[in-house]
Amino acid sequence: MIDFDVTMQRIKNLAEYEVQVTVPSTFSFRGQVPWDMHIMGNQAFVTIIAPSLTEARSRVEEYFNFKEE
């Protein structure tokens, strides 16, 4: 069972981040968009709630199946 105090601490540490990524040319939308997002040209601006900027960026890159071009 998950410890209540650990869960509450994790919730308290959440913050809102805006992550900017280049949209891969092979990207296509599938289903619902999980975050507030707008795309201008080939740049996506994603607002996401996460415990750190590193995790926010990782989750956004995973969504876009990010690969360095």
C-alpha cells in the first residue's frame, strides 16, 4: 500500500511547466491530447503539471515519440 505521507508530499511538489519541443515530421495525433497544447509551425508549447521540469520534458517527448533529427 502506498504511504499517505509520501503521496501527499508528491502532490505538494507538483508544479506547472511549459515545455517547448520541435514536433517530429512523422507525428500525427492519436486520440485525446493529454495536456494543454498549442502548435505554431513545427514547435509545440505544452503546459503540463509534473514534479520537475525534467519529468515534464520527458513525458512530453515520450508523447511525441521524440527522436533527435
